Amino acid sequence: ASVSYTQIIPVLVKSNQELHERIVDHDAQIADLEAAVASRDQQIDELEERVNALVARMEAVELNAS
């Protein structure tokens, strides 16, 4: 049984194109997820700053009440 490379080449090319499309799609999804994570990280940082400011204010009130 011999292999007909001329028949295999189009199949391999098509397969390679499909894999490339999937990689491009996955790269776009990764970029979207990275942007979402960066946005969430910024929101977390802002909330941490607000919590720290509130804690400082509460401690100041507690000190003044003593």
C-alpha cells in the first residue's frame, strides 16, 4: 500500500488552515479575558483603597470616642 502524497497535501493544508483559525480565535478570546482581568484588578484596587480609607476613618472615630 503506497501513500499518495498528492492526495494528502490538500487535507493537511485544510487542517492547518482550520487550526490557524482556531488559534486566531483563541488569541482574541485570551486578549478579551486579559482585558477583563485588568479591569477587575483595577476595580479591586479602587475598592481596597476605599476600604482602607473607611477603616482609617473608623479608627480615628474610635480614638476620638475614647
